[in-house]
Amino acid sequence: MTSQDVLGLKVVVIAGGWSDEKEISLDSGRACQKALTEVGFAGVDLLDPAGDGFVSKLANGGYDVAFVAMHGHYGEDGCIQGLLEILHMPYTFSGVLGSAVSTEKEVAKTLYNQAGIPTPCGTDVAPGTKLTADDVDRIVNELGLPLFVKPAANGSSFGVTRVTSASELPEAVERATAGGDRALIEECVTGTEITVPVIGNDNPKALPIVEIVTGAEFYNLKVKYEPSSMHHVIPARLEAGVYAHAQELAIRAHRALHCLGASRSDFIVREDGTPVILETNTIPGMTENSLLPDSARHGGIEFPELCKKFVEYALEAHGKSEA
């Protein structure tokens, strides 16, 4: 299928849903709908799974490909991907398996470790866990302070707490597990915060690394959605060998988690130059302020063309590119 033929396809952008990240997802979806229209796609609709008649509209809308812009539960965890598989509709980004294992942070850590990618020391706890004084002492003795506590299957910093004293730990765990997720308790890795976007399927490539400068305790929601010029340094200010190694680790993570189309792996680079991976996002934010589009722009790929590439990757992944 030629580049011009691709533009003749009817695209549905799927955004919204029911997660904590619904409004962010809708922002991404609207930005992608606009970009796909600008690049020349003849028909681009936006559907919210939380809207009335979503499944009927999706199944009967004559769509050739779905552009998934859902973040959080039901979007990044394999649920919407499963529905699209049932409908035999090609879709952007990772499949059911890649989405599920990437979303579950403790599962992803197992795969990172098997792939030789350094991860923070930590432990995970089940929903409803009430830490005893002995539990708190043991965790603090093993991991030190400060600690980060986060939901094992959420994104955009929802439910994340930086714990600076032992007394804060039980409440932080309750907050992280409030939505029914397991919680990860991890050591606080210090150093340079970076994110490494990767695009592609069988032969993925890393985009320019973004260094994140916040002035905050961590890259929280407020910082994430401020103008990118305030917090993104591209390319990241790393020694050349460290820079190349971080890109290689991000590609390794993309493959280990069975990612397709795009991923964005977050790292802390320790003072000794070791990149330590925090998580991999399979449906990165897709607004003008978002990290992956900002990186792509610095790499010479404007936002509309980037969105078109994702549609092309979707067709390739689902065996439709030669149709």
C-alpha cells in the first residue's frame, strides 16, 4: 500500500474511557484527529468508549484502522486492543500481550531484568494490604528513604507518592491501591531524569532522548502538562556513551515487552552513568506538549507525519500494508 493509498483509509481515533486519565486521553485524541486530518486522511472520526453506542458505532462505521489514544485502564492494559482484535480491525501501538505486560509494572520489571535492563530495588503489595509497624521497619531497612510508592497498573503519576518518613508509608500504600491495583514500593533512584521514545515494529529505532528538568520532587501531573519548553531539554545532556547506551536499553525494553508502533521508556541516569528504567509507556501522550512528539519534532518528524507513521506501523503489524 502506497503512502497515498494510506491517506484514503477511514480512521477512527479512540480516546476517553473511564480511567483517571480520561481528560488527558481526550486531549491526545483531539490532537491526533487534527493532525491526521492535516496530513491528508479523508475521514477521521473520534469515538469515546464511554459514549452511548460505542461498540455499534465502532463495528459499523466502516473504519479501516483505529488510532488508539486511550491512557490508563481499558486503554493501555490490553482491553480495547482485545475488542479491536475481535473486530479484525488494525490498530495503532502494542497488541494485547504487549499492552498488558507493560501496564503491570511488576511484570514489566521481571522482563526488564531478564533482558539485562537495570531496575530500582523494590517490592510489591496486594490491594487491601495494611502495613504493620514491622512491615514498615523491614521495608525501610531494605530500601532506605525516601521511597516511591505507585500503583502497579496506572500512569500519568496518578496515585504516586514520594515517601520521606516511615510514618507516611502505610497511607501511601493505601492511596496507591485505592483503585484495586497492586502497589510498587521502590527505592528512590537519584540522578538525571530522561525519557527515551522508540518507534517502529520489527526494527525499532530510538528518537532523541529528552532530559526532564522539573524543579519538583518528581515528574508529577502539574509539570507534565505545563509547556514543554519549561521542562524538556532535547537532546539530553549526557555523555555520548551513556546517551547511546540509554537508547539501546530503550530499544531492548521495547522488544522485551513486545511493544509495537511506539513506546517511551523513562529512566534515571545515576551519577556513575547507569540508566535505571522506571517504566515503559505503550501509548505515550500525544498532545503538542507531550514528550514523544516533542522528541520526534527535534528528530525531524513533525506531528502530523508522526501520526501518519503510526497508522502505517499499525497496518504493517496487522499484515495490511501489502493489501
